[in-house]
Amino acid sequence: MIIKHEFLDFNTNFAYFTNKEPEEHIAKFLKMAYQNNKPRFVERFINFYKANFKAYDIQNFNDILNNINKLWDVSNEFSYEEAFKIENNNFRIKVFSYINIENLVKELGTTRINVEGKDVINKVWNPIKKIFEYIPTTLIYELHHANGEKLGLKNAILPIVKCWCTSTNNEHWLWVNPDKIIDNSPLSAIASTCCIYKSMYGKIKYIIRHGDVFVFEMIEKVIPKENEEIISLNTDEYFSLLKSQS
Amino acid sequence: MTENKEKEVVLEQSSHPHTLKGDAKVIKEMKGMNTIVLELQGAAIVEHGQHATVRTEEDSQNIIKITQQEFNPVTQALMNAFD
């Protein structure tokens, strides 16, 4: 059974919180989620689970809660460096959702390297009129270099792309692989975030980007294998296939 | 009477999940890049609490969903982006 909680679910079959993270990590995460506010943490997390454990007659799990409660007092929130080192993808995303990326970038210090725009015709669905609409849009991307010292990386230049959501106009920052950037082009940097399995290459009909999700319609059936090589698209491939984004 | 075959498939879990709605069948799910391979019979829409709705083509059949990838500057490996 899974007990659902606004921050961390508990699996009663295996007696662990989301993703089997160590209790030290759970305490550090909860410090972030509850903004270091212990009374709120006790009321909304510890007491929530104690009540649930009692209701399901599984009070032997209270030891886990007591341990996390003790760890709270001696833990700090995840540092940026620690957060990047979290191995489990889902848990790392959870932690990063409480890190303000704009503050992180500001704190690291960045230099703007290059700006590029791309005129596209964005094909969006109007769910009320039930028709496609074709909206001319200019996508703007900025390539920055962040200083890696505060992440424990001496003399490291970390490329990061700044872009704006076409739906919300919110600012987003995406870390990119320096080896995939051609001539400091922000367009090549953003294209490199569109990764596919090698068996998909040359078989993509079009791409829809929906926030952080890519939907690929394939020309033919392709079922990638788990251990298959991953490749990223280049600028021309990405923007010629991208038909719709929001 | 025509049978309503519309299904909901959560493409990406979050506080505002990306949800695909259409005559869809999940063929394969993979941990890597949060991949989902789907078979569609016709158009499907993708909704989200904050992003505008998008839609596949009328004759859509073979769809693959992959999460955008960032390059973790500390571990030097790909990681799933999040919005």
C-alpha cells in the first residue's frame, strides 16, 4: 500500500519513503520543502504519518519517523553540489523543484555568451474551436557560461541555455553538454536537449514539445531498447522537425 | 453507437502532469529518459495545467514520448529536465 502525502509518499510493503532514499536525504529534502520550519514539519509530516500508521495499525514504522525527526535537527538543506549528485532521477527532480534556478544561476555567476532567435510557425491546437492555429513566433535563446566553483568544480565553464516558455513566458534555464554546442550557438545548445534513441534516427515525422516533454510521431513503428545508444539532434534536424510547442 | 475508446495516459508526472488523451495503447515504458512508446488510432491531445494544449495529427499511429534532457554539470551525465 502507498500512503500518499503532498511531498513524500510512503510504501508500507517495503517500509520506505519515495524512491528508497536514505533517511538523511529525506530529512534534508524535508528541510527544503518545509523551509526549515520545524513546527510545520512536525505537524504536516510527522503527525500526518503517525496518524496514518496508527489508522493502518503499522506503528512499528514510527521508528523511521522518529529517526527522520532527529535527523532534521542535525541536517542542512541540500547544497547545490549535493543536489546535482543525487543519483535517483525522480528524487533529484523533487529536490531541484525546491531550488530556485534563477537564484542558483545568480549565485554561481554567469556570463552571457551569445543570443540567437528563430522564427517559427507554431502549430497549436485550439480546444474550443477544435482547429489548429498557426502562430508566427520568434523563439529566443541565450547561451550563458556559469562558473562551476560553487558546485565544487574548479576552472569549469558550465554552459547553460536561457529560454522562455511559449505558453507562460516564464524564464527557464537548461544545463547543456559543452561538446554538443557548435560555434557558441544557443540554437545548437537547445537542440542538444532533444535526445532520441539511435533506432529513431531518420524515422521521425515531426516533434511536438510540450514543456519538458517531447512527443515524436514516427514514420514507422520503432520500439527502442533500454540500453540503446542515445543521440541528440543537431540544430537543423531539431528545428525542421519541430512543428508545435507550448 | 460508436465505442468511445479515449484513454488518458500520463506522459509525465508532476504537480501538473502532462496527459495524453486519445485512442492510445502503451506499448513499452522505459526508465531511460522517462520513455513511453504508444500506439495511437488517430489524433490525441496533450494537456497540462500551465501549457497550452497540443494535438497530434489525424492519422497518428506511432508515438514516442521522451523527456527533455539536461546535462548534469557535476556528474557529467544526462538527466531529465523538469518544468
